[in-house]
Amino acid sequence: MEPTSLTLVPTSQTGTDPPRDLHIPPLPKRGPMNACWKQAVSDWQERDLSRSHSVALKDWHPTWYSGANREAFGVQYGKRKLIALEFLDR
């Protein structure tokens, strides 16, 4: 899966403009299944500049994945959040 990189709608009315390079990095396609969920948890908790992931998903402002930007990031963000929180709550 390629990184989501659609045109973001500015949210300057709230002062929460997303970074220009904002995207959700793809998960590994090959290898052990636990590598995928571990990467999803890592993406939730930490930024990873080597993958151009400049803001941890847990730190995203709601306007970055909802409203006008919902199409670009809403579903992927929700899936990553679900995986991460299920793992972290155990």
C-alpha cells in the first residue's frame, strides 16, 4: 500500500495546519504478521523520520484526519488507532 498523499485542506482557522509532508506510512507487505502490528503501534507512538513520518499518529490534531481531510486519512488513521490501542491496553 502506498502512503496516502492527497491534497490536505488547510485548517488555518484553528491554527492547526498539518505539516506539508503529513502522511501515514505503509505497513510491511511481507514477513511475519507481527511485524505489521508492531509497526502500526510504533507509528502510533513515535515519529520515524527515516520513513518520512514526522508526527506520531497519537499527536495528530483531529482536523488532520477528519472533516475535509477525512477522505485522505480518516480510515487509515482509525485502523492504526484501533490496532495500537488494543495492543497498548493489554
